[in-house]
Amino acid sequence: MPRASGKGYKQRPLRRYGFFIAVAGLIALLLLQSSPRLRGQVEPIRTAASDQLYNVTRPNLVDRLTGAAGKDRQILELETRVRELAQYKALALTMAERLEVYEDILNMQGEPGGAEVTARIMAETNGPFAEALLANAGAANGVQEGYFAENDRGLVGRVVQVGQRSSRILKVTDFNSRVPVMGEASGLRAMMFGGRDGLGRLTDLPEQGQFLPNERILTSGEGGLYPRGVVVGTVLPYEDDDIRVNLEMLRGQLSYVRLKPAISIPRPEDFPVETEVAEVTDEAGQ
Amino acid sequence: MMGLGSVPDFLSMRWDAARPRLRLAIGALIVALVGLAGLTPKALFGVPLTWPYVSLIAAVGWGRSGLAFGPIILLVLFGFAQDASQAPWGSHGLANLLTFGLAVVVSQTFDGDRGSGAGFELPLACLFAGVALVWAIASIAVGHAVRVTPMLAAYFATVIIYMLMAPLFDLGIRRGLRGGAAA
């Protein structure tokens, strides 16, 4: 039941004044904030108040008891780290692109590749070399002129031109190619060149002895163009006077080749005579 | 031993016996709790919930008991807390205070009709005036008329909460009433 209050009746003017003063004060406060300068001064108060009132991420008592607070905090930390790492990733990608542009501007070459390079065959050229391949590895990858190429079955050819990022391979089927070969069983030596029928031809045959039919033909390593023992093909049964070789590389795939350095036979100049030692020996001998 | 069925009667009896200052404190506590809950993100099945202007409910409820310093100070403080969002300082306090004043005037003017329908409709009109004040102050502050639909939704939410919680904001005094007028 409501109570009647006579005391309030006497104090009503004072309360009324208080009410209107409060209303006037609030209106004045609102009007004062129309000034950008004053509004800028009270904004930090709003920020602090907002931080306190809207700090909903702060764990409450229930979350602390159930352990959810720790998990939430961990999730927040991980999300923060993910955001930071995403920024680093974007920065790294930008830097990599910038580095590539700088290297292009400087015409900078990359680190030389290993001794052996696997290259993809980009094209079969029809230029001066009718039987040539173009591989997508060049000097930038460490390929040098004289490297030989082989696929999964046997010898393919030899690198005759090297660009920065490509190299031209003269196939063993080319008429102008010369490959020192030997019979695996007979041990006979000969030179092989490419015929127009896609087979190899043996020439410079020894005066004595004959290659055996179906004998495997390997590189002999003579001349230093190829290492010894690389499979070239097999000898076909004789017809006429020609000794034809069925090339193994034609039985394999030619999409990719392995470019390998040729053997290097040291020259006499690579082993200089130690004259001082020889003189000392002569003097001792005397 | 008191049974469960007698608990509401016990609470009602205690509430009737409570002093106005205690009622004011309980009302302020309710406003603070509901207001703080309103600061948290609220969604039901992904749909954002409309939150009532509980300070306006307090203004209308306390206004029925006439002018007093306690409600004035509390409503101004609640207004500053509401302004912490992004409103200009004093805007919600002004709306609360003017609604409180309107409720005082309305309750003293139509107090003789308390038993009729006016006792229910007039507070709703006061609440509407309070929400309209918030809308007007916000529109003046931002320089253009703000959207009406969210304000209407907030008004209806405020009305629903008022119907549930109005007795808790009755201070139990009728200032200025004499003798039999308080019956």
C-alpha cells in the first residue's frame, strides 16, 4: 500500500529545482559537446568507460571454475598469432616477388645446380640439326656444353648448345652425331652415327672380328665425350654390309632426360712437372 | 515450516514492508544487472535480440512516487553508463530524466484514475515518450533522422519488461498525497 508523505510535499520545490538543474546541466553538457575541441577532450573518458563496460572478453567466475576461461584465452592467443603470421606470410610473399624483380633487373643468375640435371623436353627442333631436342635446363642450372643426355632406357644424345635456361641436345639418331661404342660381349670398338631410318649405324669397324647379333652396344668412353658403359642399343641381325643398332632410347619416354657431365680426361698440362724436385733428384744422383 | 506455496505471499509481504530506500536500491540493482547483460552480445539462433531501455522503466516506475533526489541521481548515472556506447554524454541521462519528470506529472495529474485503465496505459505512453526522446536526441546528435524500426522494437521490448517488472520499481510512496487520496 502506498504511503502518503507530507514531508515530501514541503520539500517539493527543492526537488523540483534539483530536477530542473539536472535537466539543464545535461542539456548544457550536450550543447558543449557540439564543440569538436571539447568533444575531443572527453573522448578519452568514453574510451576508458567503454573498455570497462564492454570488456566482455574478461572471463567470469563460471568460466574460471569450468576451465573454459583458460581455453578461451588460449584460443584468443592463437588467433592473435595466426593474424600475426598471416601478416608475415603476406610480407614474405611481397618480398619474394620484389626479390625476383630485383634479380631480373640485375640479370642475376641463381646458384649453379648439381652435376646432374633432370630436364623436361620442350621441343624437337627442326633447325640445322634435324635430330635435336630442346631441354628446359641451361647454364643457370649448371648444364654445360658436352653434357650427355640419357632417358630411362639409354643414351639420348649430347648437349651441343647451352643457353641460360635451355640446352640443345643432339640426338644419337642424327647423322652428324658420332658416338664411340663397344660391344658388351665382343669388346669390339666402333663409331656409331644416326641413320635416316631411326637406327644407329656402326662405322670404323675393327679389321678383325665382328659384332655379335643382339649384342648390347655400350659407350666405350674413348675421346671423353661419353663415359664408358652407357647403354646405347642392341645389334640387329646383319643385312648387307651395314651393322645396324636398335637404339634403346627409342623404347623409353622422351619427355624428360637426365643431363650428366661427360667424363673429363686430364690433359698433360693438368699435371705440371715439378722441376725443382727433379733438379734436386739430379743433384743427389750426381 | 513455510511451504513453497507460501513463498510468494511471504515475499509480497516483505516487499510491502520494505522501505522506499531499499526499494530504490533493489530497482537500481535490477537496472544495473539488466543493463550490464545488455552490453554483452545477444543473439538467439543467430538473430540479434532487441534489448529494452530498462532505465526508462525505472524512470516511469519511480516517477509514480513523485520527485526525489535519489531517482534523479541514479537516472543520470544510468544515463552516463548508457552513453558510454557512442552517444553524446548526457543524451540518455536527459531522456531518462525527462521521462521521469513526465511520469511524475502524469502520476500526479491522473492519480485519481489509478484504478482505471489509465494506470496501465499512461506508463506505456510515458515509455513511448521516453523512447521518442532517445530517438529525437540521437537524430539531433547525428544530424539526420535515425531509423525508427529498431526504436520501435526496443519500445515493445521495454513494454514487455515493464509489464513484468513494474512492481519492482514502485517505491511505495505517494508524495504530495494527503489522507484518503492515498488509498
